[in-house]
Amino acid sequence: MQFADIQEAREFLAAHPEVRSLELMLIDANGVPRGKLLHRDELLAIYENGRPLPSSILALTIQGEDVEDSGLVWEVADADCWTYPLPGSLTLQPWRATPTGQLQVSMHPQKGLPASPADPRHVLVRAIDRLKADGYHPVMAVELEFYLLDKQRDAHGRPQPALQMNGVRPQAPQVYGVLELEQQQAFLDDLYAACAVQGLPVRTAISEYAPGQLELTLEHRFDALQAVDEGVRYKRLVKGVANKHGLQACFMAKPFGDQAGSGLHLHVSLADAAGNNLYASDDPQGTPLLRHSIGGMMASLLDSLAIFCPNANSFRRFQANSYAPLAKSWGVNNRTVSFRVPGGPANSRHIEHRICGADANPYLAAAALLAGIHQGIREQIDPGPAIVGNGYEQAKEFLPTDWLTALQALERSSWAREALGEEFLKVFLAIKWREYRQFMAEVGEQDWRWYLSHA
């Protein structure tokens, strides 16, 4: 675990005398940024001595409530745990009305105890280090789909796509529509500008398969940890820029039942220490190493599904003919499968992991993905033949489509305990079981509409 040098802070303060406050953020188990707003005079001390945060900050539900069963609340007296800055994370938040900085921290492995094993970033570092120890350097890229929504609900109290610049609210999918991108030019201009300020490698913008749904791609990185760090910061940035425009960026997996869901697509390959792609092959199906990697991801898929799909809403995305996967399947240049090998030149050969909803924590999703790859390589797992054609029609082993089954599979999994860490898994499961019980206990509009008059 590497932390930032104090010289980074000195140079930032000298270059930005206008900045009076800084957002300090730590990413929790749900991928939610938690932290504090600090005065600039506090910055150097954080680099020198770290910053304490309560142990319970890594034991919160998505609603921000303590989970006592995690062991990180009363059992440890909600102890202070020391966090330290991550290199390259000190930057500006250009969407703020007043000049504000941003700093991402992570728990110190020793000084951050007892909370440090629950830090999602540590789980990813563990998975990367294990692969590197065997000579494999994971290369990754992050793609996140999201909806751009109006902050005002419709006449029925439901969320609705944001108005375009022409004052029209989009109604049709218009996938890949260039006019739709032009109609969001003000938002996209600010988003690209903010990414440039923060050094985030954002590239292509796409109008996705629903009104108001967008995707911007991030460039792949030889350092997988850097790629996921950038994905996490990009998500924070998108929400901030949207808020500046009076909009809401929504990363729910399935915000609308009759529209496409939003995914987190993780692109991965393995390289040697010199950066040579070990999946590279003139064969579109890649090398044996690539196929073993897919085999491992398939073998560990059920055990890790609650990581890839961590919420009740996550499972609403799994619908046939929706561009969301439904089964343990792989194929070449095929968007109907879970693990896609995109077309392209031999040296670009890689795997696109299409399981995750956009609501997944990128650190945890990447960690589970890489741990699955490692298993496949060690055990030389054969993924079976690639799907050719419509993967929805040819599916044989379907994914569970409910939260309970996924949580039970994760809880039973000896693979997950070894791959992700026993202490982390205890905290994560405590959080998710608390959320599951709360979600299932809530009575709402759907219950009344279905049962109030006829049960």
C-alpha cells in the first residue's frame, strides 16, 4: 500500500492559494464516498500524520446507518482509525461554486486497524498483488453507464430524464444518436473539462439504449489499481457536474422497469512486467491463458454475484434481449454473453466482463473478477465452447435473479473467504444482510397496488 508524499500537498497549496476547503473522501463497501470537508490549513498534517476516521465509517448501509453486527461499531468503541492520502488524488473539484480541493484517502494497513481489512481498496490491492506474484500484471479499463435525470419528478412522483438543451424531454432510446449528445453539450463540455482538470482519461461519449442514458469510456491502464481509482473518482465527478447543472446522475442498475439497465463493464487483460499482452493472439478466441481466465471467472461467478450485483435493484437488470447477461457464457464479439472477447487486432485481445450493474463498488468488482481469473489460471479451467449467435437463446446455466440467493452463495463460499479475506467478508455480509432485511420489511406502492384490494 503506497501513500502520497507531502511534497504533493505543498505544491498543490502553492499552486492554488484560492482553495480554502478540501473534500476528503474514503470509499465504503457500497462504493459511497464518505468523509469530511476540511480547511486548507489541515492538509499538510494529513500527509504527515494521517487523518483519523471512525471505524464505523466502513460499516455503514447504503442509507448511512451503522451495522452493529459488523464488529466495527460498539465492539471496538467506534475507534479512530488512521487514513492516509493516495498518490495523485489531490486535485480540484471544478464543479463547485467556490474553489474546492479533493483528496482520496485509504486506511493504513496497521494504523487503520480495526477497520483497515474492511477497506474495499485493500481487497483489490490483495487481488492484484497475488497475480503479480505469479508474473501477471492486470491491465484494466472501466466503463460506466448512467442516466441523466431531472431533479424534478414527473406528475406521478417518478424520476424522469433530464430536459435537453432544446427544452424537450427525450422519450425514445435513440441509441448512438449524435443529436442526443449535442443536446447535452453543456453538461458534456463541463464533464470533459472537469476530467481534464482531474487528469481522468475520459474518451468516447455514447448515447446509450434509453432516453437520457449515457456512457463515457475511460482509457485502459497498465496499472489496474490506477484504472479503478480513476473509475471511482470519475463517478464522483459525474455526480458533481450533474448537480452543478441542476441534474442528477443516476447509477442505479435498473432505474426504469421498461428501459435498459446501467452496467459497469470492466475490461481486463494480463501483461508481463514489460507490458506485453499475454492474451494477444491472431486467434479471435485468444490464448489458452485468456480462456483459462474466462473459465475461472465462470467458476467463481455464483460465489461473487453479490459483489457484482450488491443490491435488490441490481437483479432487475437481468432481462433477456436487454444487453444485460443472463448466464454463464462467453463469446467473441458478442454482446449477448457475460464474458465478451471484443474484436480487434491481436495485440488488443482482452475480456469484457459484463455482469456488474453500475451500482457495484468498482474496487470490489475488480477484486472478485481478478481473483476469479487467478483461480482459472492456477486450475487451468476450461470455459467450454464460445457462444456463436444469440446467447440468450443458447443459455444453459442461468444466473440467479434474486438478491437472497446471491447473498447466501457468498456467505457459503470458501472461495470468497480466501479470495477477498475473511475479515472483509464478515463486514460486507453484515452490511448486506442488514440492508436485505430492511428492504424486504418496507411496504410501499407496489404492495398496495397488487394486494390492497384483493388479498
